[in-house]
Amino acid sequence: MNKRKIVFECSCRDIEHVLMFDLDTSKEGFPLLSAFVYLWYGLPFWKRLRNAIKYIFGYKTKYGDFGEFILSDGDEDDLIDLLNEYKAFKKK
């Protein structure tokens, strides 16, 4: 099995800002590239329940739901290498 994992930490060093890529090239001609984002569930129960009820009834903020991730210096080369490796396996 040929797998490669890369974990990136945001340059702000916040534990909530972690991004992981998993490249699985074990199947010939069918590489799989997955991205995992860290999700934080640190809110108290009642705030999570309130947010769940809002979600069920379709509440949306005008700003949307988003976060940020800032690559640290030097991480761009690792990400480019991973994507080039994925691209090379897709062409086989």
C-alpha cells in the first residue's frame, strides 16, 4: 500500500487551524487525494444545542460560515509536491 500524509499547521499556531492531506496511490490508475480539516467542538452543550436548532430551522448569517488557514513558510513546496505527485498518478 502506498500512502502519503502531510499535516499543515496554520502559521498562527492555533490548534483549530490544522489541515491534513492523505494521498493513497495503492490502486493503479485510481489515486485518491483526501483533505481533512480539524473541527472543534469546544462549545458548551447548550450553545451547541442552540446552534443545532438554528441549523434545523435554516438560519443563515449574512456573512456565511468560513474559516481561514495560512500556510507557513516552506509549506507551499510540500503542497505543490503532493499535488504534482497526485497529478502524475492520475496520468498513468
